[in-house]
Amino acid sequence: MLHFPDINTVGFPLGPITIHWYGLLEIISFVIATLWLIRRGKMPHWHWRKEQVVDLEFYVAVGAILGGRVGYIIWYNLPYYLSQPVKMLYIWDGGMSFHGGLLGVVLACWAFARSHKDHSFLPTLDFIAPAVPIGLGLGRLANFINDQLFGRVSHLPWAMVFPAGGPQPRQPSQIYEFLLEGVLLFLILAIYSRKPRPAGAIGGMFVLFYGIFRFVAEFARQPDIQLGFVFGPFTMGQVLSVPMIILGPVIIWWAYKGGFAESPSPAESTASIKTVREH
């Protein structure tokens, strides 16, 4: 049995402002993802300029925050927020849903493609998808540091006593999710996306494998206290992941069948010609 390490949730003070590890890791993940995408954008089959990547990241950040908050309100604590609607705006108090954030990112990519005619919707989703696990992984580490979203009671050798979880040892589910949704998912998507793929295929891979990894990890994670188990032995996170597990293979199959084929944008046409010449 392990004991939760004595970690100060405050990263460092910056004058009158206190920088917490959670916010710091989110900023770090945003910077790493942006720099990595700028580098990848130079690859022949992507052809993204630096300013386009930065612009896209802004759209995605806004979509993730708004979608994550709305998703949490609707799926995880709707009665509470209906009784106190002003607290819907209290994002600093916590309460974000990945599945809602994912929908927000999809809408953000659609809005970006509408306003940037040189990149179409599905290739934009495919471009951003491999970078998402960077934020997911560091976000799970932040959950661990904050002593939140810990696992169920367990007597495994690596089970840990979390201060907020009572005296019983629990599974460090945040670390499981860091390894699955962060490290492993990043490796799968980064390797798969190194070569040109049909439009929608990379996004489909993200949907499939995130759904699988989240569904599996939820068996170790403590259900949300206000919800408990929502469908037999399954949590809300698992219920929301099932459509992803079903939809992911359908998206990939349809992409390889050419079902998402569309007229390429000028930038994508140039990238395709350049790729053919270099091969």
C-alpha cells in the first residue's frame, strides 16, 4: 500500500497571483501541442503555416472549454446547476467533461474551416487529433496532483491512500488514464498520421481508441459521487464512451471507402501534388 505524496497543488506564486499545477500543466500542454503541430504542419501531406496552427489552437481551446463545461452541466450535474444557474459560469470551481469538450472541438474545427478556405473540415480534425492526447495526459497528471478523480478501493500492491479518498487504499486511476489516454493514444495517432491517410481516418482512430481506453479505465475509477453508477455496473464516462467505440470503426471504414471524399482546398491540393513529386 502506498501513500499519496505530499505535493503542494500550488506550483509557484507570481506576485499577487498564485499559479496552481493544474493550470500550469494545461498551459504547458497547450504550448507543447502548438509547437509540435507547427513542426508537423511542415510535412508535405499537411502543409500548415505557423499562423494557421496558432489560429486553430485558439479555436480549439475555446471549443474545448465551452463544450467541456456544457457537457459537464448536462451529463454530470444538471439538477444542481438548474437550481443555481449562476454557478454554470464558475469554471474555476471545476467541472469539465471530456466528451462535451470533444464535441466543442469538432464544432471549433468546423468554424475554423468555414473561416479559413485553405483548409477543409475533416483534414482539420485529422490534423489536430494526434495533439489532443498531450492535453489529456498532462490533465490526468494534474488530477493526480490535485488529489481528485482517484480510483476505487483496492488492495493491489500499488494501491494508494488518497487524502480526499478516506483511509482505504485506492487505485491510482489518474495514472492509468495518463498512460492510456495520454501516452499510448498519442503514440498510436502520431505514428499512424505520419503518412497520408483518407480524410476522417485519423479522427476515427482517435474516437475508437479513446473510447476503448476511457471505457477500460473507468472500471478502476471511482464513480462521480453525485451520479454513482448510471446503467447497471457502468459509469457515465463508460456510457458516453460506448458510442465512440461503435462510431470509430464506422468512421475509419467509411473514410477508406472514400465516403468522406471532398474537393480539396487550395493548400491541400498543393500539398498532395508536392507529396506525389517527393515520392
